[in-house]
Amino acid sequence: MNQSELERLLGYLRQIPAMQAKMNIGKGIKIAQPNIEKIADLYVLPGDDTAAIATEHGYMLHACEGMIPSFVEYHPYFAGWSAVMANISDIAAMGGRATSVVNSFWHRSAEQAQALVQGMQAACQHYGVPLVGGHTHIDPNFQPGLSVAIQGEAKQLLSVMHVQPQQNILLVLNLKGKFHPNTTYWKCFEGVDGDQLQAELEILPQLAEQGLVYAARDISNAGILGSLLMLLEASGCGAVIQLDQIAKPKDVEWQHWLQIFPSYGFLLTADDEECEEIIELFAAQDLHCAVIGQVNASGKVTVSNQGSKAEFWDFQQQLFTGLCYAEQIQDFQRYQHNFRQRELSLCQA
């Protein structure tokens, strides 16, 4: 890929609807920031895949996922499954384990509402998480909609607030999947038993508890590079990404693959000396993991490929979601060296 091709690719990805939707978060919603007196105060702020509230034994995790109304109306079973699956991935990305799921849904059809519930129940059964209730609305005049919330627990936390220059960036994907027709959804859960799905997710809290990883981010509908921006933005860091280190099926174009919204996919940051062990842990579950770049202090995300290099984003010129806490994070730099060794309880910092 030459310089002009790389620039066209990145320019196209910056304009996709999912990227634009993420940018609208900061434009439309201004969130008042509380007084930050200890590092645990950062974990309740928007920016990570879940909020994390410090407890005596670790962290209590909360997240919520809303489904697009047309998805709920025309694909109710898959919408129900997807809402649960996305939430469970968010919990795992924080180094946690899901404990329960609740939901609220609106529908005009009792039959389709039942399919919606069946999708949620099936996903909860496969992932080993109880569905403990919610709120139901059925009326002929309603527009279909679904919101699913999840709770979880983490003994040690993975957080975008931990990202720092010189950390390596790793990409984790389950390549044994396929695209849902005419979408960017990469499905790698169909035909897989629940024990296997749970074993794949269990790697994330193991990495957190062994102190091998600093931060993680579930790959969302913004794709690989859009999700990378959300991994980096909170800290204001930049990165250099090696495109040829990103695994891709031979029959899929980069333009489509980089938009991938996988049912199992994560971005991680870790030190050099930990990467081999991390890669081996994922490989033991037949999951692909590779170092694709490194964090730096530039505030710019650049992508290189075959001697060409182009800028994808510059946080100094434009934030992505608007959720940046670089100044607050820098105030706690003196604690950063303890994130992995856990010599200091973050609850008490």
C-alpha cells in the first residue's frame, strides 16, 4: 500500500457513520467532572468500557448497552443476544467477571418481544450470567427499543486511565468467525458451546490479576482504529500502529476489515517483557494476539505500512468522544508504577 492509498484508507475510515456517532458523544453531552481527590475517582468517569467503583475487595462494575430500534424490530433474537454479549465483553475489558444482567425493552409485538427475551436468555445461559429481571413495555404504538444493563466485579482493574507512553499495544481477535451478511459484525460465537465462550473471556481477568496488562478496550462498532482512539483519548496519548501486524483474512479488504465489530475482540496495553506470555495465554484458547504498535506521548495516532506512514488522528487538534482526562491522570503519575505490581491499593490511593 503506497502513501496515497494509505491516506485514502484512513480518510475513508474517519468518515464512516460509526466514527461520526462516537464524535457526537462529546458534542451533545457535557458531563460535569467531580473533584478528583484520589485515583479511584477517575474510574467512575465516562471513558472506560464500564464505570468502576472501588470496594473493600476490588471494584464493582456497571455498564449499559442500548440497541438501535430498527435492529430490535427486525432482528429481535439477535438484538437480545448482542446486547448481552456486548455488555459481557465490556466487563471483561475491565478485568472483571459479570455477575448479573437486567433489561428494559419496548415493543409493539408480543411475539417479537418474546424473541427478544429468548435472545437475552440464550446469551446469558451461554456466558454463565443470570438474567435477573427488568421492565417490559408492549403496546401497538411503541417504537421497539432495548436497553440492557450489567453488573460485574473485578479484583484488579484494567483501565484506559492506566495508558502511558512506551506501553505496547496488542490486538486480540477470534479469527474463526464470519461477517453477518451486509454488515461489519464479525460473529465468532455461533456453534460454540458456552464453556468455550466463558474460557475465552476468562483470560481478561486473569491478565489483570497476574499484573500482565495495564489497560484494555473492547472493540466497538467504531472498528479497530476507532476503538484505539477510545483506548488512548482519556490519557491524551498517541501511538504508532503497524498495519501489517494486524491479522486479516486474505479475502477481506482493509477498508472493510478495519471497521470490524467483533463478538470477541480487544485492544490491550502492556510492557515488552509481558507480551510473549500474554500472546501464549490467548493462543492456548486458539485466539489470535499480536503486538500492533506502541503508545507514545505525541497525542497523534499514525499508521504505517510498507514504508508509508500517515496520520489518522491528532488529539491536540480534535478530541474524539471528548472524554479526555490527561491533566487529572498526570496528577497521579506517581502511582503509575504500582498498577502492575499492585504494591499500593488503588482503593486507598
